[in-house]
Amino acid sequence: MIKALFPIVLLPLPALAQGWEPRDSDTLFDRASLDTRLRGETITFFDDGESRFFDDGRYTYTYANNGGTGYGYFTVMEDSTICIEFVTGFSRCDLYVTDDQGRLIIITASGDRFPTRP
């Protein structure tokens, strides 16, 4: 049950995205830069979970330790966010920034920050 809820914890609903506040040291992406940075790429979190952004717009999140995979489709937005529509019907958006060390950080609507591995 906890594994099934992880996408909900990691990525917020689009309606909630408007309240995000990046840190002064964060750098936002424009749409083209964020698309170029992630399309066709896989990002790995420090718990070994992986988000994969396929060239054709498909998205997967693979949980660490053989915990399963969530499937969906992503859309890169104008405001440094990516929204994901999961095949289960659930959708959410996250804010993507780089911190002052150049590391990619995903910020949820509740303000949680998830750094990625280089």
C-alpha cells in the first residue's frame, strides 16, 4: 500500500503547483531547457528510485529495491514544472530546479525537496 502511494507523495496535483516557492539559490528552467534536460533521460534519486522520461512522452517511476513501476505520460510546462498523467487516472505536477551546486531538485506542492544524483 505504501509503495502505491509514493507517486502521490513525490509529485503534487497541478492545482496546487501555484504555491511553490523555490529558494533564492534555485534556478528555474524555461520550457525548452527543461524538456532538453529530461526528455530521453533517467534521473535517479538518493533512495535509488528512478524517473524515466521517454522521447515519446511516456514516463515511468521505478521504486527502489524491486518495488514496482508506475506508468504515465509527462508534459513539460512553461513554469519549470512537469505534469504527469498516470495510467491509473491520477495526475500531478512537480517543480524542477537546479540548486546552487547545479544539482537537479524536484519540489513538491508541500515544499518537499527531492535531490537527484549527478
